Amino acid sequence: MSDLTSYLHNRYSSSSLRPTPGPRKRIWINPNHRSKSQYLDHTVDMPELLASLSLTTSFSELTAVMSRYVRSGPRPVLSLRFMCTLLSSFPFSSSPSRSLALLDWMYNKSSSSSSLYPPPLYPYNILLRTLCRSGNYHLACGLLMEMRSLWLTPDAISYSTLLSSLCSAGHLDLALSFLPLMEEDRVMPDLVLFSTLMHLAMKLSDPSKAISLFSRMCASGVKPDLRAFNSAISAYCSAGLMRDALRVLTDDMAAFGVVPDSVSYSTMLSAFVKRGRFLAALSLFSQMRSSKVQPDLTTFNIVIHAYGQLGLAREADRLFWSMPQLGVKPGIVTYNTMLRVYGDAELFGEAIQLFRLMQRKGIEQNVVTYNTMVAIYGKSLEHEKASSLVQEMQTKGIQPNAITYSTIISIWGKAGKLDNAAKLFQKLRESGVEIDPVLYQTMIVVYERAGLVSHARRLLHDLKHPENITKDTAIKILAKAGRVDEAAWVFRQAVKAGEVKEISVYGSMIELFSKNRRHKNVIEVFDEMRERGFFLDSETIATVLNAYGKLREFDKASALYSEMEEESCVFTDRVHFQMLSLLGMKGNIAGIKRLIEKLGMDPEIDKKELRLVAASVYERADRLDEASRIYGEIRNTDSTTYAM
């Protein structure tokens, strides 16, 4: 046993059996690690270096300052990270050229020697951001082009920094010019960049560019979000492409799984109302509520106005008073809109009660509030109260404007208080207040109606360009300002004298009378228009059909609709939907079904909007089963589109 032990000891302890020393293995040491840093970043006084650089006035001086940080070896003394920090801390606002010169020094652009630093994107992107923040957009654009010339391909950060800054500064066309370069560099614009460009296009009133960007975004595979969809809806509406806007709202958003919000609907509702398509607006509002989308204050303001324009004051009243229960507090615009609805419907008592309620609740009233109430007192022939209301608003520090003065002058003129009207007008002229054409025309009409033709002519010649003020122009000025009585009086005088030369004058009067519920006057102007041989456009026909409906003259409306169809008049959807509504008001269910079937086969009719209007017509005709069926079809269509 001892021999064996001795053998084993001698074998494994002898020098011959020991492993021969070889290259030492650094198993637990990072092979790239260096015990001593190759850079001297921590030894540099950054504020002192920045101060020295700020005093340089040429590239040679800057090179002299930085020469102490250059050595003969292949590596620079300062790290790339330090240089990037230096670039971002440089006082670029005083002289961006120093920042550019420092970048040139880093890459030795002034000499034939090799570059001190490899050309990565970081320093360029930092300087690009610096130039954009300082507003040096021409230098920023030049820097990006320089990057491309050095075969240093700009990345998404480079383009996003530059284009976002250009958009913020309002340089849309310049920003768009870089999109082809992004494609060449295979940099895909992201959702934020597309949305920013679309927002700027709409801000610059260029909906066509916004639509083009939206189409490009969808084609490139970028999924639009709610903000992008809302911008697209706004762009289509601004361009008058209502059918496309409705398609985006009801179909495309569902296809992408994006739920519309109150802004989506409010944009569409506002566009309908601006174009006089009040029925379509109310139908869309019904769909909005059935979709469980909570209306906001803007939505309520628009819908109350739409109810008022359709003469549905009671519906507007119910919606207004239900707002607090729906979690929306009425604003000053809401109150002003409701006052105007009451006034148009000649519900003067309700208007006065609401006006005083605003004062009791401490709701701040503005010049629009008082102008509306002055006009209401004028309609109710209470000119003394109208006058005292003007004094009240001045006491509260609310300055009357031209609308206030033209309204009160008109009221005094109708009340036979010509002296008061003339004195006020003269006082305004002497005070230096700028008198607009509406105020001039109002006073001219007051003089003419009182038989003071010489005074009217003298006032007419006081205008800056009296030779351009024809009867047609005067009528359009008064109509645009909503001066119903004055515009009507001038119009009748001009018709008798044969001085109405423009078809737009008839259109202005029809629109004015329609807005003020004077439907008989609408028909009178329409008859005069046809007698003179003027060709009717689609919008005029829709307004006249609405007037026939308000007068319950459904047969005349049907006759006009059929006559215009026989004359091959090209109708907009509004005319067809107006006729559909009249059939519903008449209770002609068979006629409704025939027209829906006929319009359903017309490829030019927007089927989505047709369903909305049809459902609304059936709903108002108390055919709730039919309305429910159509709303169900709309929901099924939306869900099918989403599934696809």
C-alpha cells in the first residue's frame, strides 16, 4: 500500500507530469476592456472650452482652439460622445456658423488629411435639431442635403426633425418637397409626421394637399389614428367632397378599428349645416347618438342651429334644456344660438326669459347676445326697449358694433323715428367710427322709405366707390347682413324698375327669406325668377321645395320636382332628400318607398346618406319599425365593412 502511494506521489508530483506553462488565458476579462481610458473627456473644462469657442471669428481660430485636443495618433483625444455634447451645448443662437465650423473640424473638411471622427449620423442630427430650433431652416435644409452628398443617408430622426420644424414654421411646400427624398433614402414617414403635415395643410387652407397626404399615408401601409381621420374628414369637407367625408366617417374608420369621437361627427355636422343640408345633419346626429358617441358642446351648438334653420324651435328647446342632464354645460354660443332660434320662431317671451336667466346666473353676455336681443325687440315692435338695451350694454362695458347700430337705425326707421335714426347716424360719422356698407345701406333705405330721396342719393355718393354701388350690390350687401326688410324693399323697387340684372341677387333674396321663415316671399321671388327666364340651380330648387313644405303645399312641391326632372336638371343629393322629407311630412308612405327604391338604383346617390335620411323620415312619420330596420341595416353594413 505504501509502494502504491509512493508511486502515485512520484508520478503526479514530478516536474515531468506538471502542465507546461502556455499563453495566459483571460477567461474572466473583457478582451475589449482597457484599464486606462484612451480619451481625456474628464479633464476638459467644458464651460471654458465653450467660452473660448464663442470668441472665435474664423475657422482658423476655431482650429487653433481645438488643436490642443489633437494628437499624432490615429485616435482623437476627445470622444465622439463628448463632441456631440459640445455641439448640443454650443451657443448656436448667436452664430450657427460656429456650430457648422466645429462639425467641419471634426471631419477635417478644410484639409486633405483623414477625418478625426467617423461620419455617424449623431452629430449631424444634433446640429440639425439645433438649427431648426434657432429658426435657421435654410441652413438646416442645406445640412440635410450635405448629409446625402456625403453618402451619409439621413434616417427617420433626421427627416422628422426637419419636416416637423418646417411644418411648425408654416413652410408646407418646402416640407413636402422632402418626401420624394425620403422615398429615395427608403425612410418611411411615420404617423406623427403624416398627421403633422395634414394639420399644417388644413391650417394653410389647402385641403387638397391634406387629402393627398391622407391617401399617401394609407397607401404606404401606415394605419391612421383618430387624429389623422379627423383631419381627413375636415379636409374632405373643406373641399366640398361630402360623400367622401361621410365614407371616411362611417366606413373607413370602422375598417381600421378606429372609433369616431365627437370631433369626427361635429366636423361633418358643421359641413352639412354650412351647405344648408340640415336634414342630413339631423340624421347624422341621430346616428351619432345611436352609436353611443357622447356629443360635446360644439355638437350641441351645431344641432340647435340646424333645428332652428328647419323651424323646429321646440326640438331645439328640448335639446337645449336636456344638455345639463347629458353632462354638457351650455356656453355663451349655445345661449346666443338659442336666443336666435327663439327670435326667428317669434317666441319672444321665451327669448326674454332666457336672456334674463343668463343675467341671474351670472353668465357673461357679449355683443352678439345684445345684438340678438335688440333685433328681437325690433321684431316685436318694442323699439323703446331696444333702445334701452343699447344703453344697458354700454353701461356694462360692452361696446356696440356696426350690427348694433344698423339694427337700431332700422328699428327707428320702421317706427317712424326718422330724426333719431338720422341723429345717430350723423353722430357715428362725426365720432370717427368706421361705417361699413351695411350701415350705409340701412340708412339709405330708411331715407328712401321716408321719401327723402335726395338724402339717400347724397349718402350714396359719400361711399368710397359710389359708381360701383348698383341696386344689385346694395341688395346683396343687405341680404348678406341679414337686413330682411331693407333688402326686400330695395329688391322690390329694383324689380319694378327692371334693375335686377344678376341671378345671384335672386339667390341671395331666396336664401335670406328662407333663413327668416318668410316662405311666401321665397315663392314670390322664385316665381319672379322663373318669369324672367333665369335657369334654376339645384340649391335654389332645394330651398323652394323646403318653402313649399313649410306652407304645406306638397302637390306644388311634387310638381316642381317632376318638372325639373323632365327638364333634365341635374340634382344634388340635397334636392332628392328634401323631396323625400316632404313626402314624409305629407304621410305619403307609398311615395317614400317608391322614391327610396328609385334613388337606390341611382349610382350617383350616396347610399349611406340615403339610408340615414330615409330612417329619419320614417322616424318623423311615426313609422318606427321601418326606421329601426334601416338603422339595423346601417349597423350591419358597418360591421361587415369592419370584418372585411
